[in-house]
Amino acid sequence: MRLVFQLMRDNGKTYDALEWDSGILRSTIKSWRNEKTPSLQSIEATLGAFGWQLVPVPPLENLPADVRDALDEIGQHFRSDEETLGAALAAINGRAGGPACGGRYRERGAYWRTAA
């Protein structure tokens, strides 16, 4: 969950603001620093509050050779293999939308109102 805390720092988002935007309680988010592991729904909701999506990605070695070659070509414009893969898969995925989660996430989070 280091990514969530890094995004909070980079965007100047407080725990209270993240709670409001994601629908995840402030105390729950704070517990991720040292104690608890978040659920998939919680990860999707908190990343969604920053306009991010969680996309499952296979290891590069499991992709077909032509896809790996295309990613390698795209990768020449990025700093790291992870960034390349993420950008390429996001472009391939090309669809917006939130996770299948409870109503409170969709009602409270600005992300769910604008992502579709």
C-alpha cells in the first residue's frame, strides 16, 4: 500500500479527503501503514480516488512474443519496464469503470461519478 501513501503525499490528499473520496474509513486506511492488509475492494476504491485503476497483468514472459515485441517498442519512450507494461496495458484495456463494489463507494467517490 506504499503506492496509496505516496499518492496521498504527491497529491496533498489528507486521510479525511481520501475517506470521503473512496468510501474507506480513515482508521482503516491508517491501519494499512503497519497492521492490516487491505481487501481488493479497498485497494480499488482508494486507487480510484486518485483516478487510478487496478488492472491484473501477467508477467512479461507469459505474454505472446508479438505482444512482448510491441511492448518493447513502446518501452523505448519510458523509463522502466513496469511503466511500459502499465501504459501499454492501460491503452489496450481502454475501458473505464469501477469495480463491482458496494454502493457506498459509488455514492461518495468523485471517481465513480466521472470514470465511465
